[in-house]
Amino acid sequence: MSSSTSTTNNNNTSHTTLLTQAKTNQYEDLKKSQQYSKLLQSLLKQFIASNSNSSPNSNLLDKFQTILQLDQNIDNQLNNDISFNFYELIKIKKKLEKFIKNCETEINKVNQTKVINGDHEIDDFNLQKRCEFIDQDLRVLEYTLKLIDEQRSSSGNRVTENTSTYR
């Protein structure tokens, strides 16, 4: 039992020593904290005193205040711009989604169109071919209109020629 008693005494001694050392460190830290606090207070008093003078060189507080006001104005403007741009982005996104949906619907309609070619069906009708057919039809119509206009203009000339000879 004597060995366990000596270990307990060593643990008590080391524990007491650690507590004493911790209290000493805490007391020293408190002293340093009080010194730093006094230093900070004196610096703040000097700062206020130097900026309270009416001399032109002591307008540091005014500069700080101006900088803070400008910073607030910039933040407000940026927030307003960001919110406006976000709102516009959402509007454009909705329009784009609607447009994409319409395009997909039209593409699906074209792809679902079945053209019977002989004995077999072509399920995926190519959009390019459809556009070419439409273009071809438009050219035929344009040429037909051109012929009709030429025919009207030539028949109109004959009518005026015939009426002038009868007079």
C-alpha cells in the first residue's frame, strides 16, 4: 500500500502544482489584458482628440464616415441592380422555356408526321426535307405570280392599244 500512497501523493502534488500554475497564468493574463485595455482606451482618446480639432489635417473621421456612406450607397445600388437583373433574368428564362417548349412541340409534330412511300412508312420525316418541299412550293408560287403579273400587264397593254385605235 505504500507504493499506491506515494503515487497518490505525487498526483496530488502535481495536481496542486498545476492548479497553482494555472492560477498564476490566469492572473498574469488578466494583468496583460488590463494593460491592453488601458492602451486601447488611451489610443482611442488620442484618436478622438486629434480628429476633434478643427485643423484641416485632422479630418480622418470625416473620411471614414464618407467612405462608409459611399460603401453603403454602393451596396444599395448593387443590391438593386442584382435584384432587377435577377427579375429580368427570370422573365427571360420563362420566355425561353416557353419558346423551347413550342419548338419541341413543333419538332415532335414534324417527327410524328408519317409519309407513305410505296409499301413502307417513314416514321422520322426529316425536317430538312420538309423545309425543302416548302421552299420548292414557294418558288413555284412565286413563278406563277410572276407569270400572272406578266400576263396581266401584257393584256392591259393590248386593251389600251385597242381602245386607242377605236377613237
